[in-house]
Amino acid sequence: MERLELLKQRIQKFVDDRDWNQFHSPENLAKSIAIEACELLECFQWNGKEYNIDDVKDELADVMNYCIQMSQVLDVDLIDIINNKLDKTEKKYPVEKAKGVSTKYNKL
């Protein structure tokens, strides 16, 4: 079994064992993702060059954990939705226009 599937099973067991599915509506999970993303950003609040990598890893893990849980609640395949979004983004940002620049796609 691939690592992502094993991780998803472990997360689901963790949630099931605690009877937390009742709290995991898409809305609540979206809020949790945003909150944890802010905590990740907080790691860089005062100095973007000197940060605690362990804190960054913990907060990144929290964000990813909630993203995986949301994909499970919505019954969407993470690999499919990421690939679909990359397909769209590749069209918005063709290499010949976007390489080496951070300009938004509508201003390229």
C-alpha cells in the first residue's frame, strides 16, 4: 500500500477513535486549514530568515492533516484534484511568459 493511503488510514483511525467526525464538516475543516495556515505564517512573523524549523514542520503538518481530512469528508481524490489544478495553472502560466517572474497570470 502506498504511503499516502497509509497516512490517510492513520488519520481516519485517529479521528474515528476520538469520535471527531461529527465536528468535521467542510466548513469547520476549511476554518481549521485557515487557522493552521496562519499559525504556519506566524513562524515567519518577525524574521523570515531565522525561524524554528521544528515549529514550521509542525504547523505544515497541521495544515496538511486538515487538508487530507477535508478530502476524505468531500470524497475527493487528492492526486486527481492536484493534477487537475496543475493542468489549469500550466495553461494560465505558460513557461514562455511566466518563467522567472511572479506576475499574476492576467498581467503576463
